[in-house]
Amino acid sequence: MGVLRNSTCLRQWLTSVGRLCLLLFVIYVPAAGGQALTENRSPRVLVLYPYDERIAATTVAGEAIRARLLDATGGKIDLFSEFLDLARFPEGEYVERMAQFLGEKYVRHRPDVVVALGEQSAKFIVEHRAALARDAKIIVAGFNKSTALKMKMPPDVIGAFTEFNIIKTAALARRLHPSARHLFVLGGSSEFDRWWLETAKAELAEFSKNYDTTYLEDLTIEEFVAKAAAFPADSIVLALTIFQDRSGRNFIPRDAVKQITATASAPVFGPYSTYIDYGSVGGNVVTFEALGESVADLTLDALDGKPITHVQAPHFDVVDARQLKRWGLSEQNLPPGTFQMYRQPTFLEQYWLTVLVVSVVITLQSVFIIILLFERRRRRTAEVESRHRLLEVIHLNQSATAGALSASIAHELNQPLGAIRSNAEAASIVLRSACPDLKLIEQILTDIQDDDQRAHDIISRMRGLLKKRAEIEWQEFDLSELTATAIKILKGEAVRRGIEVRSKPAREPLLVRADKIHVQQVVLNIAINAMDAMTKAGNQRKLTLETRLTKDAKAELSISDSGDGIPDDKFATIFEPFYTTKASGTGLGLSIARTIVETYGGRIMASNGGDGGAVFRVVLPLARAETR
């Protein structure tokens, strides 16, 4: 018994010495750690997670912290992570053992900054700071300022706070579901779940007066699912957290929400972004990526020795577009600035650049088309006006031609008129005789008719020269016949001037389509110019008009004279307006002739003949391609 008693005392003594050594070691290590901070080493950051690695909220925030720190430091930083698992093991003995374990684990790697995500992590580091990170900067995140005040955090502990205001989520639900008459609020059985539910009751006190309100708590997950399936359709459901149900089973809150929303008969809203994609319509949430980036920025400032203060993580209204469609909730009721996840863009939103480019192109094309139509209208108006001016000029030219030929025409007209008078006098004498010769009288009357027809033809040709047209009269005629008619008009003038007129018509008809009087005017203009050019030609005055079919199947009229020809340096100007070599000429004859010919798709050319004199060629397209 004495030996046993002595052995027991020895064990107790050794245990006491061991504890004393451990205490001295722990006291010594912070001093060593403090000394290490002055060494040239990478900064150390420890991130404390309150639960296990399956909890998406803290995991997403932690990954955002790590990514931001690694990017900002170029990887020159030591990052450590610890999952405290306090939801499943909230007992004080476990917490003490965890603190002792971490104190020993980081004895030679004391962190420069400790980031505590969530309320439980913050409580843990505040209570066990001396053992784990006496000289480290402490940054907490994931809860609101009021919670921090209740925890009585030291003033040097800096927070990135998130105000999970359930009222804002409820207000979003009311806007999307204005016809709702029932309100259900769901909460689990863990300590945090109960605290959150009590907080929500206080915040929703005024809001819930407008609804038949029910707080569902301390149920098994199966009971939550069954209740959700029986909700009235005109209900708003707010899901808080379910870390644990009444049976003691532990859950990741978003997984519990997913089971509930799968059979829910009314839309479910929640204040966490992690509930999106798990059946929640949405809520006023803080994105845990944004929270993590805010914490990382505070951490970087702390490592650089800059002063840091509390910050507020931004909240947003976020909804799942698929759930809006599922419950028939109109996106037009969303508050301005609401972010819609999983929203399928409309055709216009998806291809806005293409639509914009196409719209601009179509608009420009429309403008160009309008401009072209306007210009086309202006062109047509100008063409009509030009045509009217051309007709007026041609009429004036015809009048001038008639004036120039008036003496010859008058002389030519006197012949049939004189013959008519002579025949009439002869008929009168025969009739006064005792026995009138009726056959002779019949012959005289026939001569009178022929002379009258000659006079009529002369007057008709004169009338054609003097007729004024308002529009072009398109006709199909034989160019050779028109040339013969022009020769008849010129015959009297040619005789008066002593000019021999020759005609060489084509063997086949040369049918062209144009205004007959206009083309005739071209022939007269060129022929009269040719007669004027032969004034000094002596007795060898010859004017030849020839028509033929060209090799390229077009009708050609050539007018040649026996004058002095055209000087080589004048070919470029003879068709210009107002160019003339005659003292009394206007210089418009050939210019008008060219305008007329080009109006009908033809061309006019001038050259000198091999035997002297000038040759003018007028080429016009045939009216039909088969006329060859």
C-alpha cells in the first residue's frame, strides 16, 4: 500500500512538473515568435472556420480570402486553415482541448494575422488569444455589429461585419409575391438556429402584422418537409438556418433548405447567397466572395502595418431566375439593381451588339435609300426639266431652220400653186367653149389635184418644222425614208444654191425608235451646215446622204459634202455650243444635233473625206435586234 501510495504521489508530482514545463514553454514561445516577426520571412495568416469544410458560406469566403492574398503577395505568404467544427462539438471541454491543441500546433509558427469567420470562431479566438496568437492582429467576419457588442470584443479586434437583415429579404418577398396572406419562418434546433429565430421574431414584429404568421422550429427535417408541402399557395416562406433538427441530426443549412424547397407548395426565400441554386427564390444577401475580399483587404493593410478599422460588407438583392419562372413571379416587381442568377438572356440582350450593328446598318441603308430616292426624284425632275428645255431648244432650232429655208420653201410652194392657177384658167376656157372636151377637163382636174397634194406636202413638212412638242413622241420608223423626206425639204434650197443632192438608201429597212421630227432636225442641221460649207466650192457642189447597216448591227446615216473640210484642230470643238465659223451663225446647230442623237442612244462623229469635204456620221441603235 505504501509503495502504491508513493507511486501515486510520484505520478502526481510528474504531472505537475509536466504542466509547469508546458506553461513555461508556452510563455517562452510567444517571445520567440515575437522575435521571429523581425526576421526576413513570409507573413503568416491563420483562417479559422467555425464549422467543418462542408459549410459553403464560410468555405466560399475563405477561398476568396486565400485567392486575394495569394494574388496580392505573388504567393509570398504562409496561409493556414483550421476547421473548428463547433456546430457538432459545442461542449466547453472540446473547445478547451481544441485551444490547447492549436496553441501547441502553432508554437513555432505564430500567425501575424488571425481571421475568424463567424461568431463562434470570433468567440474562440478572443477567449484563447493568449495561447494561440498573443501578438497577432485579429480580424473577425460574418456577423453584425450588435453581435460584436454583445460579445464585448476587445477594441483591437477589427470586424468585417455583415448585417443579415431579415426585413430586407421579407420586403423582397413581398414585392415579388404581393398577393401573399401567410408568412412562415423556419429555424432549426441548434443554439445558433434558436438565436437567429429569436432575432428574426423581433425584427419581423411589425412586418408580420400584415400576415397570418407561423414560426416553425424544433422540428425534424421530415416534419419541415411535410409542413412545406402543405403551405397555402399565397404564402411567403423565410428559411433561416437549420444546423440541427429536433432529432439531433446535423445539417449543412443549404442542404436542409434544398430538401424543404423540393416539395414546398409556396416560394421560399432566404438571407444567404448559398441558398441560391438550392431551391430558394433569393433574398437580400451578402455574397461570401465579396465578404472574403473585404477581409483580405483588411488583412493586407494589417500586414503592411497600416491602421485598420471596421468595414461593412455590401448586401445585394439576389434572386434565382429559374425560381421566378417556377412560381410565376414577375421580374418586373424586382427592386432596381436586383441581380438575377441563371437568367437566360433575351435575344436582344444576348445579341445586342449584332442587333445594334444590324440596326445601324439598316438605318444607314434606309437613310441612303431615302437619299437615293430623293436624288432619283430630283434626277427625274431634272431630266424632265432638261427634256423640256431640250424640246424648247429643238423647237427654236426648227423655227430657225424653217426661217432659213423659208425662201426656198416659198419658191417651191409657188410652183404647184402657179400650176393650179394655170390649170384652173385652162379649165375655165375649155368650159366656155361650145363643145367642152370632158376628157381634157378631167385631165386638168387630175393635174390640179396632184399640184394641190404637192402644196399640201410642202406645207405639212413646214408644219412639222414649226410644231412645238411638250413631250417626246416615240416612234418606230425607217431611217432611209426619213432621209428621203429631209431631202425633199432641202430640195428647193439646194436648187437655189446650185447644189447637187444625191441619195444612197440602204437596201434593207433600217428601223430605229426615236422622235421622227427630232432625227429629221439632225439631218437638216448637218445638211444646211454642209451647204454653207460649199459656198466657195465653185461648180463642184455635191451633197450626198447615204444610209447603211453597220457591222455591229446599227443604223448609220452619213452626210458628206464637197466643201473645204474641217481643220484638224477644230474636231474637238465643232460640237460645242456656240462654236461657229459663220458670221451670222448661232453655233447651236451641231450641238443640238449631238444632244438629240445621244438622247436616243446614238452617237455622232465628224471626219474629212478622202476627196475633200467633211463627212458627218449619225449612228442609232436598231429598234429590234432581229432587224439585220
